[in-house]
Amino acid sequence: MESDDDQILEPEWLRNLPVRSEDIGFSPEELVECGACGKANGPNRPACLYCGTTLEHGGITRYEIHEPEDWESGFNVVVIGTREADLDRVAAHVGSLLRTGREVVTSILVAGVPLPLARVESEVQALGIVDGLAEMGVRAMVVADDSLHSTSPPTRLRSIAFEGDTLAL
């Protein structure tokens, strides 16, 4: 119970402030039921929190893109072709989705060589981006950080020599 001294020290404006300024979480109407286990999940989840089954959101999988921390393994979306794409439309959409500048996305799309477009925390997210790009005429692939062997140090060469038709390293 508050004492009279506590009420005197607390300014009037502070007494009526809400505990939080915005609702945390999703309303019951926004939650998506898992088809496999029946549990409710947030609409931003690509897979069920409880059983791991991919969630369907009215035919479209909807989720937020999250970049992994530097120390976490991630999945890289690499653009490999843009023949059939409307580059302005793709750049606008992907730029807003990835929260990056339209100019950066355009430069990746027009480069003509495979370049990474995004690094995300799950393969499901990466595949979702690849599928979305494919619908807009952009070919892309997923490259897992683990496949890059980034934790092993590079091999150093002491010498390179041409011996006839052979290259000696």
C-alpha cells in the first residue's frame, strides 16, 4: 500500500500515464491457426512455433524479414538473372521489403553478375524471397552461410609455377 509520502513525491502527470504506449503482440483475430497441430501463431511467422509446419496465410506466406546477428549462420539470397523482370517494379518492391534504397537494389539487378541481395535468418525466409522474386521475373538462389565455410581460414600459397602444361601450386 502506498504511503502518503509516496503520493506527495509522485507528480500528478505521472499517475495517469499508461504502462505501455502500444499493444504488444497480435490480437486474437490476427493469429493464424496451424493446420497440423491447431495452435495459434503470429501472422509474421513462416512456420509454426510449436511443431515447425509451414504456415499458410490465405495462400500467401507472410512474415517479416530478419537479418541474423553477425555471429549467427544465415541464408543469402543471390540474384542470378533478371531477363524477364520489370526492374523498376522489382527495385521498388524489394527495396521496401528489405528496407534498403531502391538505387542499391537496382544496381544489384542490373549488374549482370550474381550478387547477394539479402541475408536472412532462416531458409524458409530465403526461399520465400526467391519465390517472390521469381514471380516478378528475377531468378535467384539461396546460399547458406554454412556452405561458404567462412569459419575456416583461407589457404595460403607459397608459390605458383607453370611447368609445361601443368600449374604447380
